[in-house]
Amino acid sequence: MSDDGYDHTAVERRWQDRWDEADAYRTPDDAEDPTYVLGMYPYPSGQLHMGHVRNYTITDAYARFRRMCGDDVLHPMGWDAFGLPAENAAKERDSNPRDWTFDCIDTMRGQMESMGFGYDWDREVTTCVPEYYRWNQWLFSRFHDAGLVERDESEVNWCPSCETVLADEQVEGEAELCWRCDTPVEQRELDQWFLKITEYADELLDDIDRLEGWPDSVRQMQRNWIGRQEGTRLPFRVDAPDGERTVEAFTTRADTAFGATFFALAPDHEISRAVAERDEGVRRFVEEEADPDGDEPNGVATDLTATNPVTGEDLPVFVADFVLSDVGTGALMGVPGHDERDHAFAEKLGIDIVPVVAPSAEDVPDVSESAYTEDGVVVDSGDYSGLTSEDAREAITADTEGAEATTQYRLRDWGISRQRYWGTPIPVVHCDDCGPVLVPEEDLPVELPEFINTTGNPLDAAEEWKATTCPDCGGDATRETDTMDTFVDSSWYFLRYVSPDLADAPFDTGRANDWMPVDHYVGGDEHAVMHLLYARFFTKVLADEEGLEHREPFENLLAQGMVRLDGSKMSKSKGNVVSPQEIVESYGADTARLFIMQAAQPERAFDWTDEGVRSTRAFLDRLYEDVTGEIPGGAGERDAAAAYVADETDAVVDIARREYDDLTFNTAVREAQELARTVRGYVEFADAPHRATVERALRAVVKLLAPVAPHIAEELWDELDGEGMVVDAAWPEPEGDTSDADARRRLVENTREDVRDIVEVAGIEDPTRIDVVVTPAWKHRALEIAIESDAPNVISEIMGVDEIREQGDAAASYGQDLQAEREALTRALAPEHEHEALERAAWLLEREFDAEVRVLTADEADDDTVRKAEPGRPAIDIAE
């Protein structure tokens, strides 16, 4: 014990050693009651931050809880160890990415262990070792055999000075300069490898509705990213510089074709480029001014026209930066009367705005200020006038030559090629005679060569490594020097955890079918449309190709909120970072864990405060003193106050189990803390506390806090002579019936609040007696009738009962109150149970006000006082 409380350093080190010795977190391969709990694995940057601590405390607390409930729990940890930062760090330090990465992993693993996270480290996965990335290569081959891999040209950022491809985040500023040498970046077309995720677009979209355990916001982000749209391709004839050409434009609103007043092309459309060669204004816009990410649509007129295939009219052609070449066809018909973006563009460039859809034929909208975007009735549209929008879309599509109903997606195939060293080598060799050839399975893994610190791609410089022979013809060949996007690693890593040492397959299918899907997955929603979508894609492919029984990887997803300091997200660049290690050293891991979990619901952001940390530590110090100090009193029967503590113990145990199951840890923790305060208050109040009741309550508090504050929980469990370690203990169970616990607690708290209000309003400084008068039985009967009745007016039903009607005006008045508050009525305890609950809680009032407290039945009090009593709200009479 330290001067300020318990010695957290000694306690935490002791129990971490004990857990290791006992192999407390080993997960069985064959689980009888499996629960899979997983936090998104981190990139090994070298230091844990508070976002990591929050994420992994959430999963650790839930895993410990489920283990105490008797489940076999898989709660693993690994490292998203490939990636550009390690390569950049190695170049800056003239080192190599592997050494830097493993130094970071060692540091972060040590920090995780100091936080007490209960991982089965025997299942640790590290994606940068050949034992893991060989299976990336194996899966690439399986995807290839399934027709889900293709090679195609794609535009990339190229630095001519560094002679390498740059990621978007390495292109800096409006001038688009290389982050390392400030050279202007060029766009180049390079051959790239793609995984054909679009083959699964419909299933990925349709199955989002089944992800009921995911946040709605994440599901909507995935819907938007996939972006399925039903519409029509309309063929426009454009008088391009090299002659008339047909350019298709996709639209979901073919019913608005008569309202088209312009035609627009993407800046990088081949016709736009051709016009730019002869038109300086178009060239300047295409090369210098176009900003697809800008707040407002912008564009430039050309001297071209496009013929509307529906109306036969010629439309002016513009090059516009809100038209994207990788969305739709890179061309669109502009209908400013019925599209807000087109409307803004038309206003800016002085293009006509014409309404052709209206709520009704007699109510044509004014579209001068804003577009009318709803479906309705088609007007001023020739033979189609008078049709509904839906009918007009079908008719125009059917009647227009060359038009075709089609489905379009925003989703594009996944380009996995990276011109980087620190990633999985793509298992392909290039042969002049055979073309690209897969590396045979028996030759996997294709391992990375030694790192070469060069300006370009280090794999291009590895001449000895690149030179190989063709698996098909035996001739000279060259290895593929692209490595895989690191999202490939994270698209299946959760499957590797079920059998991390398996040598002949990426995962044991039988075990995966037992453990999957992950029951609870926790991480940031910034991964909503990349990692989470790719993981869903991989899982579906593996279900089709490898016998995986589950087509979705994660049953429940929790996107944890950020940890803020002074209202801002913690960030090194802002200088507002709190070091987890410093908190562990100063206050203990349990303090950090408990503060994080009690501060807010896991999905909400919260502010880290020094005051909150100190308050949390003070609570742990008091709990330590309560358990390790001498508990006065003895055996014998429970009195009313002890019975109240027993009731509260049952209620808290029951509530905490529900809250832990729902991952609302803050509520569960607050309940446990309040129970600890109740026990302390009871011990201070009672002349002879009931020892068994106090010890049971303290054991319950320790168990309820064990998932969140495991070290001190082990210490106190040992102090209370608990059997074994608390990590292996069973979750506590109520001894009594808790079905009325919520009503009982409401009754007690309302009564205490009413007494406080009366004392304050009446200015009573020193009450000597407090009478609490329970409601007469007839009011309970009236309330029951009002709750159960379907009649529009319940007064007649209430007054139809003899025992109620006999109360005369009092009954009529109460019936009117019930009618007026009918929507808000809730059930209350029966009269005898109200009396018992209040008698058991009377000590709380006695302790707070230092006054005699009497709990009276309606027969024991005067009529004026009884008249004020209602079910769940006893009458209060206070004497000075």
C-alpha cells in the first residue's frame, strides 16, 4: 500500500505475472460455447495512443465478461505491419523497414501488456512475416483462378525526380508537388492489378440490410460507396474534333430528357482532351482550373454540340469538373430544372433552366431559384406529357433508338498494385513469350529481398531478385515488382487467428466455421468503406471458393468514439496528446481503463480530464480501503437496512449483466461504483453491520469491476478469500427476485428527492421526524385499471369498482388525474411491497437528515396526509 492508496505498480505487475504463469487467456481450439471478440489490429507506429487504449479496453472488458459468463472466448491481437510509413522511416534512418517495424511491435506489445489486456499471445498475427503473407499470395492465386483478378491500365501519380509512384497523400498542395523533392507530379498510365469486387456489388449492397448489429451510419456509407443506380443509357451524337461520335450518358431521370439544356464531359474525357489541344480556354480549365473536390461546380464552354436522342435538339457541350470519368460514362445530360448540381452550374454559366416535371399538370413549378427534384407528372414533353415520371422513364427508354435500361455502380474494381517495397510481393512473373504467369503454389512465398534504399521502387532495384524463370516455359522472366495494397492483409486476418500456426492453408475451415462470424468487432468508422467493405468481399469469395459457411465477417460492429482533450481530438500535430504510459506510471492501468469506460458510452466521444483521472483513482483507493480494512459487525439476521443492501446487490448484478451484454459499460461501471458507495454508507451508519451482506456486496462489486479494472479486482478478490482468480470466477447471480427492482429503485429515489425538495422549499433546517406514508390500496387498483383499460375514458371504469367508488370525491379526482396522465402511467409496487421497500430504505433518509424516519400505512396516518399519497409517490410529512 502506497502513501496515496494501493501500490498500483506492485499490484499490476504481480497479477500480470500470475496471469502469465496460469496461461489465463489461452483459447481452446475446439470451443463449446464460442464468443469471438476482436479489436481492429493496429499499425505498429511505436506508441499506443489513447484511441488504442479505448478500443482495446472495450474488447478486453467484453471478453473478460463473457469469459466470466462461461463462454470460450477468442480475443486475439496482431499487427497490421506492412505499409508506407515503415518504408519511409527506413529511408530516413538508412535502416530497413523490417527492423523498424519489429522494434515498434516490441514496444507496443509491452505497452499492451502493461495495460493488462487479456490476449492469447500464442495467436499473435504479424502480416509482414512470410508465414503470413504467403497466404496473401495463395489467396491472390485463388482469386485469379476464380476469375476475380485482372490486369489493366490505371492512372497514377508519378514523380519524375524520384522515379516512383506516389500515393495521393504524398502529393502536396494546390501545385501538386512531390512530398519529398517538391517536383511537380505527373499523371501516368501504368499496368495495375485489380480484384474484381464489382462482381459482388449486388450481394455486398443487398446484404447490408442484414447487418443489424452495425451502426446505421456505417451501413449507409457502404450503400453510398457501392452506389447502385437504376437508369438509362442515352446515346448522344457529338461533333467531336475527329468527327461525329456517339457518347453515351447515364441518367436515372430519363423522364426529364425534354428539360436537358446542356451536355457535359469530364475534364479527362478523350473528347475534352482533343478540344483542349485546339482551344486555349478549354486547355487551361482542364489542366489548371478543374477541381472535382471543389465546393461549387465549374466548367468551360466548347464549340461542340450534342444531339439529344429523345428530342432531336442540339445542346451546347461543356467540360465540367463535377463530371467524373470513373463514374458512369464520364458524360451527362444536364437538366438544371430537376437537379440541384446542374441548376447551380446553369446559373453560373447562364444556361437555360426549363421545368418538365411537375406535381400536377396544372401546377408547374418555378425552377428559377431551385430545382424541382421529385417525381411527378411530365409536362411540355411532347407525346409523353401527362405520364407519371415512372411511366415516362419506361416509355422514353423503350422508344429511343439506342437507349438501354441499365444498372450503374459507383463502386470500382479494387486496384491492389502498389509500387512499394514494404508489402506482399504479387506472385506473378512476366515472360516475353507467355505473358504474366502465376507463381506455382509450391514456390510460395515469394519473399521480399533485402531492402535497397533507392529513390525509386526498391524492388525494381533488386536485379538479382527480379531475374527468374517462367514457370510455364522455363525461359527467362522477370518478377512482378508491385506489392499488394495492405488492405489485402486486413481483409482476412480475423480468419488467421483461429489457426495461426497452420502450415498448409490460410485458416482451418472447420475451426473458422465454429468461431465465425466475429461476435463483436470494434474500431473506428473511418474504415467503413475500405477495410470493412473489403473484408466483406473476401469473406463472400472464401464462402464460395473455400467452404466458409458464413458470408459476413462481423455480426456486430462498434465504432468507438474519439478521445478528446480540451474539446479537440488528441493529435501529435496539435500537441494535445496524453501518454498512456505516463498515466499507467502515475495512476495505474486500472485507473486509465476505468476512467475511459465510465466517461461515456463506447461509441461517443469524450474529453480526457486530469480531474476525471484523479477522481477515478480516488474511487479505487477508497474501494481498496473498504475491502482491506476491518469490517465491523457480525452474524445474526439481516435487519431492514441490511436487506436494502442485499436488494441493491441483486439489482446491480442484474443490471450490470445486461449493460455489459449491450456494451454500455459506463452504466454497468456506475452501478458497481454506486453499490460500493452504498455499502460504505451502510457500514458507517449501522451499529452492527451484517457481515455476510457486506462481504457479498463487496464480492459483487469486485466481480462487476473485474472486466474493466482487472488488476485491483484480482487483488481484492484475493483479499476477500475468493476461490482461484477473479478472471476465472463466475459472474455473480442475484439471490432474490429482481423483477420489481426498477420499480423499487424508482420509489426509493423519488421519495428521497421529494424529502429533499420539501426540506429546501419549506426552509426546514433541522428536521426531527420524517413520516413516509404509503398509498392506500384503492389507488393502486385504480392505477392498474387505467393502465390495462382500452376505453377512451377510464373514469367510468374506475368508478365502477365498489372499493374505489366508496372514496367519493377523492376517487373522482384521482380518476381525472389518471385520465390526464394516461400516456405516462407506469406500474408501481403493490402496497405491501411499497411499505417493505421504504422500510428497508429508511436508513438512507435517517443518515442523510439525521432524523427519525417512520414508514406508515394509510391506516396509520391522518386523512390529509394520506390524500397526497399516490402509487410510487408516498406522502411526506416532516416535523421540525
